[in-house]
Amino acid sequence: MIKDVLQSLIEGHTLSEETAEAVMHELMNGEAEESQIGSLLTLLRYRGETVAELTGFVRAMRAHTTPVPRPSHRTLLDTCGTGGDQLSTFNISTAAAIGVSACGIAVAKHGNRFVSSNSGSADVLEQLNLPIDKNPADLDTTIAEQGLFFLFAPVYNSAMKHVAKARKALGFRSIFNLLGPLTNPARADVQVVGVFDRNYGKMMAEVLRRLGTKRALFVTGEEGIDEMTITGKTYVTELDGDRISSYTIEPEMFGIQRGSLPDIQATSVAESATMIHNIFYNHASESAKQVFLLNIAAGLYVSDEEKSWTDAYERAYHALKDGTILAHFQQLQRKAGKIHA
């Protein structure tokens, strides 16, 4: 099938949801050659993906994920982003996952090692002495005891091994940057998805609406950062049931000043982990602290823990100030058998 699909794309056609689902099954089953995979990713990146294509791809990828027993009585949040913004910020969404879980939200964080950035969520969690190799059967227990469970993508999406080599060889962001956040193995009920392009955020919101996700935020900083940003406006697309709306968030709404992009950038895994550690211990720059709080606020807001953005930010601020987040971080390290002084 993939040969016909490639020919169709070269001729300028788009794929139906059904065809996209079928060709992704082919990729996930290891039936496509590496050169064909590279060609598919390149053509889609050059032309741009459609909602129907994304929806079909996600359906197929979800069918190939390892099932995860999850607590039916708990709402699960994911803070997985697309990556690929090329701005080398520290792992903001990973830090925010720790912060949100400290506030009592159950977080099933989906993530991987770095592919198109300097540091992936798995890389920085290891650097922070937090485990990434949890047993899928332990999700319910770990969520109950710690509030945070990391879903290391290769464990749950083993079929991705068939595309990993071609993806890494290309070196640029691809359709899989978009698909990763939409394929949480625990089927997160609510999500904060950082997206490198706000137009893709709108498309991804429509995909999750079609797939029945309860609530989600897709956030893009105006400089192209795939997070809530401190340096300017954040473009937000909100999915709430069947309703999709778009608006902007600015730091001034919370009484804080705009920050500096260099203050939230990291050139390595170690530097990213150090910045996160310094935030928890209150040694970080104001920009790093505030971008962290804004992203926690997004998680609290989308989880319906706070009904307004302002209240969500205030709760995040006090959780950092009174040491709640630091105590939670240290508890996670103790549970892992490691404590970072």
C-alpha cells in the first residue's frame, strides 16, 4: 500500500482517514522500507498534514500501544508536547508534570528521549534521579501513592521501533512529533499539549474531539515555543467536550512581567535538569520560575481544579512558595531510592 500512497502524495492528493489508518498500520507492523518511511515523512512535512490524516494515523498508533490498566475513578492528565520548536528550552512540560502532581492532580506523563531537541522528558527525569522504567501494571498503585506515573514511549509503543531509525536520520520534526502527544497509552482524560505551531494546535484539537477526549489545551508561545511562554503571548486552543475555542494568554494577566528567552534555554540534559532543580529549590531566574508556574496553571485549569486561569496561577504560585512542590519532588526521589540534596 505504501507505494500507492507515496505516488498519491507526489501527485498532490491527501489521504482519507481510512487510508491514513491503513498505511500507519503498515508502518507499525514493520512492512515498510526505511526509504519509504523517510519519503512519507518528508512529503507530509513538505505539504502539511490534514485532520483526516492525523486522525487515521492516531487510530492506528493507538491500536499498537500496550494496554495500560488505569484507575477508572481518577481523571488523568498528560503534559506531553510535540517538541521540535528548535528553541532549546529546558524541559518545561516535564517540570510542570511534577508541579501539577504536587497539587493533587493525577498525572500520566507520556514521553521519550530526545529526537529533535537537546533533551527529552525521559533524559531529564533520569538526570533528576526519577525512574522512567515503571511497570505498566503499577500505574494505578503509583498514581495513588505518588500522583505521577511516567509512560516511557518505547515500552508502550514498541511498534515505533520500525520507524525510529528513519525518523532520527531525517533530523527534522515530522508527523510523529504531532502523533506522540495524541497517543497516551493510559488514554489521558485531559491534556496540556505544547505545539510548535498554533495552526497545528487547532488541527490537533479537532483530532482529539473526533476521538472523544474530554478536555485539552493546545498551547504555542508567539516565539514558536511549544509551551506556555513568559516572553510574550501564548496562543491557546481549548477543547471542552464538543466545543473548540481559541484565545491568547499574556503574563500581564497574572501581574507578572514578561521574561527573557535565554533565561529558559538549556543546551544539554544536565543543564535542563539543573534549571528544574533550581526552580524547586528557589534558586532559579524569575523567567524560569514564572514559565514553570504558567505551565502548572494550564494543567490545573484544564483539569477543572480551578475555574479560572488566575486562580490556577495563584494555586501554582503558593505551591511553589510554601514548599509543597519541593517536598513532593523529594518524596518522588525517596520512593526511587535516591535523594538529590
